[in-house]
Amino acid sequence: MSTLEPPAPIDRTIPPNPATRPGFVLTLGALAAVSATAVDIAIPAQGEIAVLLGEAPAAGAGLVSAYLIGFAAGQMAWGPMSDRYGRLGPLYIALAIFIVAAALSALATTMTVLVASRFIQGLAGGAAPVIARAIARDQGGGPATAKLIATNTMILGGAPLLAPTLGSGILILFEWHALFWFLVLFTGVLLVAIHNFIPADRVKAHDPNFQAIAYLRQVGPILVTKDFLFGMWISAFIFFGYASILGVGAAMAEEHFDVAPEAFGPLFATAAAFFVAGSIFARSALPKLGPDTVLTIAAVLAAGAGGALYLMAEATPPLWAMWGAVSIYMLSFGCGLPSGATKALEPAGAAAGAASSVIGAIGTLMGGLGSWLAGAGILGDTYTSICLIMAIGGMAAFVIQAMALILKPRP
């Protein structure tokens, strides 16, 4: 007569997969949204702050541009640092600097000091999304990473929905300084969340045998792989078109459709809701369909919306028609941003920090170019510029994805 053997004891030394923990997922999403929150929360007060500090209202735009310049530069440094010293050490340092810079912004008494502190804030803020993407890639790549990046994008999409409204509410109750004290509080809470929910690094921290030349030899080939280049440039070109709305969307809506400045927030929120919907779709579809299929969907949507806007560039359609095409473009952005990052990061492995830095920096530069072109008047007035820039972004994304599919190795 055989006897049943007792079950093997559970090995409790093996930690559960952090990607299944809500606290881990939400903390990564909050990291991805740090800079979007820092930029968007100040939008309602930019002109007022400039006036109160003795400058013209237009000088308030420096609060955004200074942050974004620092943000673009910072992203290139924090990723390689996280590959070299581990993810958490550089992240803690960057967020501590971010808190100090936010406090300096709150205490600033001149526009010069405020703009300088915002630049430092951007330098430090570049670490959060870069290292969040790298941590997502550290979970093993494939469906786990894809779902995490899509969830981060979904949470990121909440920033343009909530941050300007939150900023307006803070201004009703307090003076403008409270906007930056809120960022101090938000980042402090985020540091606690990182300590509680982000597990120890899978990347070895401060490897004494680290060799810079060997690291560069590892990173270089990754940055020229087809997956990295196609994934990065598709999302970057879609962002190029989206940034035109960030740059002159409010001015365009007022000039061409008589939308009052205070009504642009709700109008923009409708398009931002499409961005969130796209990221929700990507979160569900990426693990099942893979990044290539989701990128194809995003590219087709972007090209369709861009083509419609190109046809509208010389016409005078009603607001609902133009904004409908913008919203479809935003839907494509919500799909394309996480799927492009997933595809680009797949070959990165232990150099995910450096790869994430390049993705972020190129995306920021392309967004800056789209925003600048929209406001420079080179392509026409604000309405025409937005239509043409979104058309270029959508068509370029479609062409790049078509090339990716043609060059994809056959099984």
C-alpha cells in the first residue's frame, strides 16, 4: 500500500513577482507622471506668476521651457547612472534634488531664480520616467514589461486631465507658491512609496568590476538594432505631432474657434481621454498581440488622423470635425507610446537604463521641435501649423512601421 508523501514546503525566500502588486504598478505609474504633473500643474498660473514677479505675462512660458530643457538633458544622464549604480540609488538622489528645486521655486522672489530652479527641477525630473521604464524592462521583457509600460502610460495620461484642474483649485485656495509646495509633498509621498513597494534592484548596484568601455560596447549595438530604432522613432514622431497642441493649442482654439482660455482645459481633456483610452487598449492588447500589431494599429490611426488634418489645413471645418481628428490622433499616441517603448526596450537587457535615456531624450527633442514649429509661424498660422505637423507625425509613423514590417525577418 503506497502512502502519500507530504507536500513540499513552500520556499518563502522567493519573492512574488512585483509586477502583480498594485503598489508596485501604481508607484511606477506615478514616477512616469512626475514631470507631466510638474509641467501641467503650473499652466494655469504661468502668466499670473510672471506678472507678480514683475515680468510680462508671456515670460511665464519660461517656466515650461526651462523645465523641458533640463528634462531633455537630465534623461541622458540618469539612465546610464542607473545601469552603473543600480536603479534605486540614482532615483532617490534625483527625487531629493527635485524636492529641493521645487522648494526653491516656491520661495523664489524673482523670475530669474524661479526659471533657474525649474531648470534644476527638470534635470532631476528626467530620472523618474527613464528609471521607471528601465525597472519595467528589468521584469524580464515580453508581456510583463509591455503591460507595465502600458499601465504607466495610462497613469501618465491622467496628468493632463487632472493636473491643470488641481492647479486651478490650489490657486483658488492659496497663492501660487502652493503649487510648488504641492510638488514637494507629492514627491515626498512618492519617495515613501518607492521605499515600500519597489523591490531591491535586479541590476547590481555599484559593481566594482564595472568597465566603461565594456559598457559602451554593450550599449552601442543595442541602439542600432531594428527593434530599438523603429520602436523609438514611431513613438517620437507621433509625439512630434501631439506637441503642437501642447505648444499653441489654446491660442489656436481661441483664434479660430472663439474658445475662451478657461474653456480650453475641458476641451483638451476630451482629447486626453482618448489618449487614456489608447493606453488602456495597449495594456490589454500588448501581452496578447505583441508590440508589432499594436504599433501597426497606432500607426494606421495616426496616419488616418494626420491625413484628415492635412485635408483640413486649408479649409475651415467646424470645431467638432477638427478636434475629432485631433482626438483620434491622441488615441494613436496612447497606443503608440507604450508599444513603441516596449519594442525599443526589448533588446536592451542590462543596459535598459541607457536605452530608456535615449528614448526619452529623442522623444523630448522631437516634441520640442513640434511645439517650436507650431509657434514659429514657418508653416502658417497656429491652425495650419497644427494640422500640418500632426499630418507629418502621423504619416512618418506609418511609413516607419511599414518599413519595420517589410524588414521583419520571416519565420
